[in-house]
Amino acid sequence: MTTQTPPAQLLLIEDEADSARIIRETLEPEGFVITWCADGEKGLSEAGETAYDLIILDRMLPGISGIEVLAQLRAAGVPTPVLMLSALSRSENRVDGLEGGADDYLGKPFDAHELIARVKALLRRSKNQVHSAVMLFGDIELHVKSRTAYRAGKHLALSPKEYDILKLLMDHAGDTVTRDMLLQKVWKLNFDPQTNVIDVNMSRLRNRLEEGFTQPVLETVRGAGFRLLRVQTPKAG
């Protein structure tokens, strides 16, 4: 006797009825169950009350914008992966959305097959993260499901993007993570946006990791990228 895997539950926050209809007609035949909210406030309430597998969030919502919805979700500790949709598809718009905590960003209009592929990829990634719930390297501890991090038992107050960077560094613990890898894996960009976004975020992450500690754990590899150093610090208390 085989056990059927329950269908993935998706929350769609989209104010345009035609867009919502197209998205549902694209994804529901793939077996996804979709709950539609037509504005940000209802979407926030629904996301806080029900554990969804994925949130599809339109950026340009009336009233509370998609960026604001995303910020409130992440501030409330909601770890659900978010695919942001927007007609604003320039590189700086993508960076803003991903910096705000989105896991992926898809410009409108989009190809139906690409939407399906992006949704399935995010669900696979989320499932794999749950299976490896705690990651350890030296005195750094990453709790994947809750998206929280600790060093020597001290909680690190990371932004969503800082967490994503640390997760990538932990995935390659001890090895160098290049700038291209950061752009592709964290910002979902296959080109250099010609900004200092990596340096700014790495500086913030370094401060979070090393404040109050004597031993550095984040090394800049000149001309190559960044890597974590294995350090053991006794836990306080």
C-alpha cells in the first residue's frame, strides 16, 4: 500500500482577477491547491493563520504593497518561500525584491512553463531544507526551518538576505563562495548588476557574526570570494 503525498498548498496574493485566473489555470492542473487573496492585508492574515508550502506574491498591490507584505511576513518569522511576481523586471527591481526576503522573482508577463518550473524548484528546495533542519560548522549553528542562526549559542539577528548568504556559505563550508555564486544563488541574477550590493551585505553579515567575539569567522578571499573559517568558541553559560 502506497501513501499519497498531499498536494502542495499555495497562497496567491494578487489583486488583478485576470492575472489570478491565469495563474490558477496554469498551476491547478499541475496538482497544486491555490488559495487566492486579492489584497495585501488579507494575504498577510491568511499567511499568518495557515501554513502554506509557497506564497506567490504580486509586487504592485493596492494599499499595502507586495514589498511591505514580504517585510511583515519575514519580520513575523514566517519562513514560507515566496515567489514575487511583478511587471517591474529591471535588475534593480529584482534586487529589491530578493533583498526584501523573496526566494525568487519572476517578471510579468511570464511563460506558463517557466512559472511551473519556478514553483516546483522552490518547493523542492524548501523540502530539502526541512530534511536537513540544523546545519553546523565550527561554532555556527543554522536552523533551516525557522531561518535562525547562532554563534556559540548567541542568537544572530540576521536579515532575510544575510540569512541566505550565510546558508550558502554553510552549504560550501570551508570552501570559497564566489561573487558569481552569490549573485546566482542568493540574488537569482546571471549577470553583475554593477552595484555594491554584495559588499554591503557581506559587511553587515560579518558584523553580525563577529560582534562580541575575538576570532573572525568570515574571510574575504582576495580576487575570489568569501569563505567561513572553522572556529570553536565555548558557549556562554
